[in-house]
Amino acid sequence: MTDTSASAAPAASPAAARARYTTAPDPAPLLALNFGFARARALGTALDLGLFTELARGPRTCEDLAAALGCDSRALGDLLAVLTEFGLLTEDGQEPTELSRAYLVEGEPAYLGDHFAEVLGQWDRWSALTSVVRSGERSGDLGAPASRGRHPGLFGGGFPIAVRVAFAAVQALGLRGAGRAGRVLDLACGGGEWGIALAAADPLAEVTAHDDPVLLGSARARAAEFGVAGRFRFVSADFAAPPFADAGFDTVVLAHAGRFAGPSATARLVGECARLLRPGGSLLLADVMRPEPGRPALSRPMLGLSLRVNTADGAVMAAEEYRALMEEAGVTAKECVTRGLVTAQTGERR
């Protein structure tokens, strides 16, 4: 029988054989990619256990922590060692670091645990990626606006990150000063960061926050945190026909809804935004958008793949596609700024 395996390659000198391996690129990046799923699960398990929250109460030995969390001390010790390597625990493994104390301790304003749990909840869907790529079939429910309330960690839980971008974009776009924002509608408001940023920039602004009732609860708490709740009203979502009169607002915001909903649904939403704007009013569209040629992609390709896995029609659209939708709806595109992954595009209702 003839051996056709790689091991049957023609014999070479030891030096030549060794060179095949020592001159190849370092495989470390591939190994890190291949093991990325385990890192995510280690973080998810720590959050499930409430580990960072427990340690934030004070330094704790592994044995004491295991007793408090109801865990096996040896298995927990292995997890603590990993979290220490991640930079999430101090070197002795007994306290959260500054990073994890800010974002992974329940009750802290910037807690991201709900958001991370939502993303980790996509675990099973990602296991079908090979099938999705082969068939092109899509079925995820994250894109439909009516499903937003079932995923509060995704659509509201990222507030600590999103609020930075919202404030920076509002400042960069010059939307500051008394009377600049006026009557604001934050359509599909999520955590409320864009309405809050506009209210903070314009002391005369009156903001209507619109979304699923589950998300409105979070937005209400955030508005109170920033001291602007007195200028907010909260309206439960009806995405098929938002319950607002024509031309009733000076500013309408649609943020982080388009990429989940997909191009067709986004066109409808932009048209609805235009209906609600008075002539001369401002439309503010904010989302992760494809970069211009030559600009770094950052994580946008991965987000695009995630939308294919988790939504029925979602996609990362380009800024010019949003501008085309605005033009069709009777809105003239104005300023455009990008902060990190997020692009904010303004327009004026004709």
C-alpha cells in the first residue's frame, strides 16, 4: 500500500525539514483566535457567578469566595487564575482591578454585565455560522424593531460606551446652545444616550423618548442620573405607526436601529422620521457605518458577520446609503462625523 500522507514527503536534511517550521509565520494569532470562545465563556461564567460583585465587597481568599458563591474551591481557583491573567483581578486574585470594578460589578453606573450576557447568549447561533455561510439563509430575531424589548442588554445595556460617543458627536456637530435641539424625538431610544446628550447640550430642549417599555425603564433612570429627566417624556413603542403628529418635532434621532433592521426597514424608518420633522428641522442618524475607502475597518467586518448570523436582514450600511435614504425622504444631508465605530449624519427637512 502506498502512503500518500504528509508524513511520506520526500526525505530532506534535518536543517531543511526544520526550516519548514522555523521560517513559517508565528501561529500565535491563530491559536488566540481558535481559543477565543473559551475566553468569552470564562468571562461569562464569572459574571454568572457574580464573582466581581462579591470581590468588590472586600478582598477574599479563594476558599472564602468559594464558600460565598457555592463553588468548588479548586475549580474556582483555576477560574481566578485565568481572570488574573486577563487583567481583571489583582495579582493575588483577591480583588477586582480598576477595569473590572468599573464595568463588571453589579450596581455600578457603568456596569456592562447585562450587555456581555446578551452577546454571550448568541453562542448557539454562532455555532451555525458554517451553515449560514454555505446557504446564505438568515433567521435571527434581533433586527425586528418589535423584538427590542426581548434584548434589553443589547439595545440598552451598552449605555456606558454609547453615551461617550453621543456626547462627543453632539459637540462635534455643533448641536449645542439654547434652542438648537428644540422639541426632540429619540426614536428607538435604547438607553437614551442621544436624547440625554441633546438635552445636556440645549437647556431648552424637550425630549420624547420612544421605545419598548422594558428599555424605557432604563432610559428613564439614565435621564434622572444626568439631571435631565424633568425635560423628558417616555412613550411606549409602536414601530409600525409611531403615535406622533406630522411635523411635530424640531429634531428627530434614529440611532443604532438601522444596522439591525436592514436596508428596507431602515428606509421606512427614515421616511417616518422625515414625516415627524417640521420643515427646516434636523434629522440625526447615528449607527455603525462602513468606512470610506482607505479608512480603517476596525471591527466593522465582524459586526457585519454578526448581523448575518443574528438578524434576518441587518447589515452595516455606508454613510452614502443613509444619505440616499434621507434624500428620498425629503431630507438634505448636512454634516457627518465619525467617532470610533459610530458615524453621525445630520440632515435638514426640506
